[in-house]
Amino acid sequence: MPHKLRSCERCVRSGTHAQKAPMSTIVASHPLELLTIDFLTIEVKGEKQNILVIMDHFTKFAQAILTKDQTARTTARALWNEFFMTYGFPGRILSDQGRDFESKLIQELCSLAGIQKCKTTPYHPCGNPVERWNRTLIGMLRTLETEQKKDWRKHLKSVVHAYNS
């Protein structure tokens, strides 16, 4: 393809060049160096449930926090109250480019806490390792007994604990 662009007269005149996304391996060398975060939405009987999913990239320690919505305010509160106050502040946070994660509020929270905010490339969900945890969590929720599935929210912490054990 790059050869075709260089040899196409129209492409050369218009200045069209293939852009390559910078590729780099995501590396962490100790706990809380890098948190990967995302929202998982589960629809049950037409009702959407939001889960803020968090994973430490080094240890693979995971958390899943039920939230009422995916707003920046809710995201910031969940991160602060449910993760930072229990486990501490990470060095970096990696998320997709959703409005909730790219808001001024989240930027300010990260700035005040000394956290570097990183983002994945657009339309490339596999660029965020927490996506694998999403699939695992959904699979684990499917293994609940029929009665437990009816109120899976009550069992979410137990499922996450089982994963982390």
C-alpha cells in the first residue's frame, strides 16, 4: 500500500501519506505503576448496568465497581472512594478515549494525585489490557447459579474475589 501511494500521481499531488500509529508495548515493573480502566455495560431485562472495571497491569489484580452511570463525576468518585482510598494512587492510568475518562474532572483528579493519564488509540479496544478482564468477568458471571444470576449485583464482589484468589 505505501508503494501505491508513492506511485499514484493524484496521491503525490494531494500529499496523501499513510499514517502509522505509534506502536509500543505496555510495560509495568511493579504494583500500582499502571492501572487500566474501562466501563463494562451489562444489559439485563432491558436495563443497563454500568461497571467500572479496573486492573493493575503488573499484578493483574482486578476490581469491578457498580456505578449508576458513566459520567465523569461518577467515575471520579468511584476511582477515589473505591480504589484510591483503599489501594493507593497509581503512577499511570490507561483508558480508552471515552468522554468519562477524558473529561476535565478526571484530568484534574489525575493532576492533583500525581497520576499520569494515558489513553489507547481510538477504535482499538485490544490496546487496553483491561478488555481481557471484561471478557473474563462476563464469563464468570455466566457461571453463577440460576438463582444467583437474578441478583448478580450482590455476587459481583465474590466473583471478583474469586478471580483475584
